[in-house]
Amino acid sequence: MSKAVLLALPALLSLAGCGARDAYLWTGYRAPAAGSFRATSADGTCPAIGIQNLTPRDAETIVAAAREVCGIFHSEEFARAAAAKTDWLASCDGAFGRPQTVTGAELVALLRRPKPAVSVIARKPVAAIAKVEPANGRLAIRQQWFSYWPDGTIDQRANLVATVAHEFTHLSSLRFLDSGMSKACGRDRLASYAVGELAGEVWLEQQRTRVAQR
């Protein structure tokens, strides 16, 4: 991944996920009905995507990005990189309000678990790129980011992959929380952000390898 993107991803992902002032996000949100969901994997490890609030073009974008992210989670490159780190900070305020960690192997196993379906809406959270609500099965992503997949640069597509990977981390297990951050337990250490950054790096390297092999 280019140095510029390596520097940009943590800052971008620091905006992903967790504003408290986002009630407006779901104004006009349509709940899923029969036929709303698009499968993204045969085994259910990648969440089915509810597209009832999206244009056909945006639906294709998020389904494609979801498939890329889940492919990365199951890749050897991702597993090796995750295993190289002995402890990943799952949350700052886990059991009894203490930071909770998982091993690299545990992280990969959790990310490869079946994930619940999630409906996506193109909407901008306050001071964030995206926000997921696992309990309600819905995910908001800034409208601008949908244009990155068909029309953006390779680095912009890597940033979309990183954002989706961050949000899918929260869908994988309720152990991954972004709340309770402080100077001693900051977002730069949290697994959900690190997973997003790593997924973006792996995806970008995969694309460059494919180009080199043509």
C-alpha cells in the first residue's frame, strides 16, 4: 500500500463507526422485506446485504465490496498478518470495564464466523464515514464512498474495503467494541480499526499482484 494511503487509513477509519448523534440517519429507512437481500457468500460467512434503500448501482458496489472483504478475511495473507500480532485489543470496556484482548488466531476465527444480514443505506453519520448497528441489522455509509468502487482510484477502493472491513468486524462478534476509548486505550489500538487498515493493505497488494501477473 502506498505511504499516503497507509497514513490516511488510520485517520479515515478513526471516523468510522460510532457517533452518538445519528438518530437522523434512519429517517426514511425502509425495513427489509422478502427479496431485499443479496447473498454475498455460499456459506453465510459473509453477511447477506439488504439493498432496499440503495440504487441498483450502489447495491452492486456494496455487494462487491462485501465479497472482497470476506475474501480477504479468508485469505492466507490476512491470516498470517493477524497471527503475527499476539494480542489484539477487542474493546476498551469489556468485562468489568477492563480492556479485552484476543489472539491473532482468535481474531481470524471470529472474523470467519457467519455474520448476520445487514441492510445498507447511503447516509452520512455525524463526523464519521460509516456506522453499523448490529442489533438492528443496518449500516450507513457516506454516499460519496459508493462512487469509489466503479469510478475511484485503486487507493480509494482500498479505503472502501477498509471501511467495510471495520464495520464487518463489529458484525462478527459483540466482543469488538469502539466505546470506552481514552488516551490510555485509544482507537489506534482497537482491533476493529486495525482490521480495517490491514484489510485495505492486503486488498491493495492483491490488486497490484494481479496487475503484475497480467
